[in-house]
Amino acid sequence: MIRIDAHQHFWRYTPERFGWIAPNGLLACDRLPGDIKPLLEADGFAGCVAVQAEQDEAETDWLLSLASDHAWILGVVGWTDLTAPDLDARLVRWRGTPLVGIRHMVQDDLDPHWLLRADAQAGLRTLLAHGLAYDILVRGRSQLAQVSAFVDAAGDGTLVLDHGGKPDIAGGEWQPWADTLRAIAERPQVVCKVSGLVTEADHVAWSADEIERYLDHLLACFGPDRLMFGSDWPVCTLAGDYRQVVALVDAFVQRACPDHRAAVFGATAQRVYQLTEPDE
């Protein structure tokens, strides 16, 4: 089974387009396929999934063009407006491309109850009917608490919880995150990305022991065959380099579920996103 990094970002940076990136900060520059390819190869990854960083269909088209140019970008989780009345036509336009899913940045939406909106839930059902996955990006206990209702409204299809539901590791949060995650995991159509946790911890002083407590809970809730590794590069570089992020999850899997390494590091992503292996 090939190794897949299920969560990476690419962008051409401008402050106008990326307001969530600190100007003059570490992320405030172009991040392109050539920057990450040597790191992927060094850790034995055959490919990755590129995930949207802008809420703009033009970015989705650009990511799909990168996937067309680089066979190792195995799929794209893009963006479109799930509440748009012409959503079906928008999705048909991308049929036959490497688009494997859609994500909305719920964590930044002005509507604190976006997941509970009837039009968002109807759009989710349309998306899933097209055979695409939906990535759930939320922050904070209020948004996380809405995820189960959103999933229940989905019908058939697969949903992916990004970044373990983004617990506030730096602030020592455990409850209600732990119980809410357990409730979400009771929905078998949800899988979870083991990604983004180092940036939820203290960027300077995080430790593997601190984060492994959260990883253990994700494993207990979802089981190893519903977890998938994602580096969240380049955002992860705010707290650690690529090798550190891979090594963190590698050591956890070796300790906690060594017989399921293939699932966490590739098979789950391949199944959920319906990925094919890159051409040689």
C-alpha cells in the first residue's frame, strides 16, 4: 500500500487573498509543489491530497491544474458554495477531474450555526450524491458540538473530520472535546484526519507525550481504519518541520496500532478519496 499524505496546501501568496496568514510571517510566501516534493520522497510518500486554503472556485481550478501537472498530487479537496442553488451544475463541471472532495472553512464563517443551516445540509447531500467526500473544518466547542447533527443530515456518503476536531491543546482542553469526539465517531460514515495537532499545541514548547494523549483518544474513538495521516504542510511549519510531524505520528502508530500502519498512512485516504496510484 502506498504512503499518502492526506492533507497539504499550496498557494501563491498575497495578503489580500490570505487574510488568515500573518503578514511577514513564516507562511507569507508562495508554497508550491516543488517545495514539498523532496520532503515527501524522503519520508517514502508516493503522493498527497491538496486541500483548499481559499474559499474561491478559482483556487480549486488552480489546484486541479497542479494535480494535472504533477501525478503525485493524487486528489484535490476544493471549495465551492454548498448553499448555491446551482451547486449540481458546479459539481458537474469538475466531473472527470482529480476533485475528490469539498471543504468549507466553517471555522471562519460569520454564521456560527452554518452547519445547522438547511441550505448547507441540502448542499452536503448533493455533494455526497456526486460521490465526493466532505471535509469538516471547525474550531471551538460550539462548532464541534454541531458536527453530529450535520452528519446525521447527510444521508449516505463519507465525511472527514479535519485535524482531530482542533482541540485547544495549548490551553489544556480535554472536555468537552473528548466526549464530543466520541459522539461524532459513533457515526460510521465519519473518518478523522490525524493532522494539524502540533499547531493546536504550544508552537514552541509542545511535546510528543502531550499530543499522544489526544492521539490515543482519536484511536479509541475511531479505530485505526478510520484514521488518516495528514501533515497539514506548510501550516505545520509554524510548530515543527515536516520530519517532526511525520515522526510524531509514526511513533504513535508504532506504539499503539503497529498492524494498522498501512491504513493510517495511506489505505484510509485511498479508500475515502477514491485515489488511484500515480503513474510511474
